[in-house]
Amino acid sequence: MSLAEILRLAFAALGVNRLRSILTMLGITIGVFSVIGVMTAVSALRGSIESGLSVLGANNFQFGKYPVSLGLGGHIQFRYSNRRDITLTQAQRYAALMAETASSVCLKCFDNGARVAYGGRQTNPNNKYGGTDENFLVAQQYDIDYGRNLSAEDVALARPVAVVGKDIEKKLFPQENPLGKTFRVNSHNYTIIGVMAEKGTSFGDTQDSIVIVPITRYLQDNGWEHRTINIATEAPSHELYNATLDKAIEALRIVRGLRPEQGNDFDIYSNDSLISAFAKVADIVGAGAFVISGIALLVAGVGIMNIMLVSVTERTKEIGIRKSIGAKKGSILTQFLLESVVLSLVGGGAGILLGVVVGDLVAARLKADAIFPLGWASAGVLVCTAIGVGFGLYPAWKAASLDPIAALRHE
């Protein structure tokens, strides 16, 4: 028999029991979908982060009480909660020590979940609100659309002024110029002096629902206790990045009063550390997806073996007739093996297609570019083929080994 004839018979046999075949393929689909969907989303996000990370400037690094968490915030904060806060006095002394080495030093302290109001309008309590200085725009890669930035004088005098993001402007001042207007953030009043240009989203969160005020005013309004300052430092160039970082660590250790034998009681993070932190989270998610899909594929493989054994039993007389008129053992083996592989590949193909679509939808929701993970899809095809062969080999061998006389007598 030709391969085309064997394939035709294999598909015809699967079509006889469509519901049983579909239910068998469903297990393969679920297993492949779980890993392809997760890895498509993760790969899309990883590519987006590595190609266009804009959380920090190109030559920036930051010091903070807590390390980068990327979704593990509660655990991270609890673990490092006993560290001393970085106070404003320490941060200002650090800035003075780095004045001749760094291009800029930005001090900042933020809260999430602020409600902003003006007149009869107010926003949901999901805005980012914090105190900083004139270097914030450079450190976080914002631009002024109109108005002005915070100044060193605003910080020194703790003026009640604010620069707002585009989302704040659109929600509170849809028909008027916000410059010079006094609005409320939680229960505190500020006068708007500038509006930032639209920046878009990062990790699915808007970066335009933001209010910045002088850090001195922010601490005065919200309290100094239990507040830790984050410090963003920009190196003069990529070539001087490492030297600037070494000098910065030394400067912060001095202002923190650390002895030579004591370790750092602060964390350092940069674009590289953010990418590394995301990679760790992605690896954990990927490992979980592999475990889930592995279990699903194992169960699906057992299901394929079971349904093929049932098929051999149901078609024993057919096998006997074919053998009695000259069908070779290899043809019988190939037909049943192909039926098993087809079951696995069709189910796997559906899982790959569904996984890519859902994974890219998740990535698009998080503002990452859609991709087709060719490597993972190819691996899925190979795995499905291996499952079809591995779990279908015994039923196929059993069918090919039937004695034609005994098979013909089977009822």
C-alpha cells in the first residue's frame, strides 16, 4: 500500500468515531495550549522589555530600600522591612557628594492610589502621586508638554506646586487650561505649573496618571515617618557608568554610616536588573506551565493508547480480512501508528494555534508586540509527534501481530 492510501484509511478510521477522537485530541490540545500560550505571552513581553525598556534612562541606576520585585512586592517588602529607611537628609548629602561625578541625581518618594479632584470632577484612587525634584523628568524619561518643570527653588521652599500627567489633564480639565489652577490630591491642595507630554504604558499600566510635587512639600504634607527615599543617578556616559556606580555606592555607604566590614543595607537596580528580575519571574511561570502541560500531555498520551487499543479490538475482524488478502504486517503497523500520530498532531496543532492567539492577546493587553514563537511551535509539533509514536506504538504493534485466522474468527 502507498503512504497516501495508508493516510486515507487512517483518517477514515478516525472519522468513524468523531466524538471519541475529538475528546482524545482535547487532552493534547489543553496540554500544548497551556505551555504555548504562556511562553508566547512571556516571549512577547521579554522582547518588548529588552528592546524598549523605559522605566529608567539608558545610563541610570537607582538605590532603594527594597529590591526590584516585579509582582512579588508583598514578599519582598516583608523580607526587607527591617532595613533602615533612606532619609531625605541622607539622600541630599549623597546628592552633594555626587555633584561633580554624576550628570544628575533625582530624589523621589511615591505612593500609588491617590485620588485627584478639581471642582466637581474627581478621578478614581489609582493615580501615582509623589515628591521629587527637578531631575525627575530626565531620570524617568518624561518631557514637559507645556508649562514648566519643578525647580530647585520649589524644592528648597517646599512650594505647593505640581506637575501632572496627561491623564490628569484629560480627566479634570477637558475644556480648560490647567496651568495656575489649584486642585486636590487626597486632602492636599497644589497649584499646577506644568503638564507632562503623553508617555503611554509600561507593563500594562499607564504612566500618565501621575502627579509630582516638590519632595519637601510631599513629606511635609504626608509625614516624614516610615518614608524611604529612592535615589536615581545618571552617569555622564555609558563608558563612565561602572565608575559612576562604584563612586555612588561608596557615597551612599558614607552617608548611611556603614563600616567597611558591613554589607550594603540598600539595593541597586538598573535596566539590566529589571530585565533580570523579569527573566526570573518568567522562568518560574514557564516552569509552572511545563509541569501543568507535562501532566496534561501524559494523561492525553495514555488516552491515545487506550483509544487505539479499543480501536484494535473493534477492528480485529477487519485486520484479519486485510491480512488474509495480502496486507503486510508493516502496512497494518504504519496505519495504526499514523492514526495515533494524526490524533496527537491535530490536537497539538489546535493547542498551538489557540496558545499563540491567547498569548498574543495577553501580550497586546500589556502593550507588547505580538509574535509567533516559531521555536516553541516547532517543539510542540515534535512533542506531539513523539507522543503519537510513543503511545501508539504498542497498539499498532498489537494490531500488526494479530494472527489472521484468529482475527477472522473474532466476533
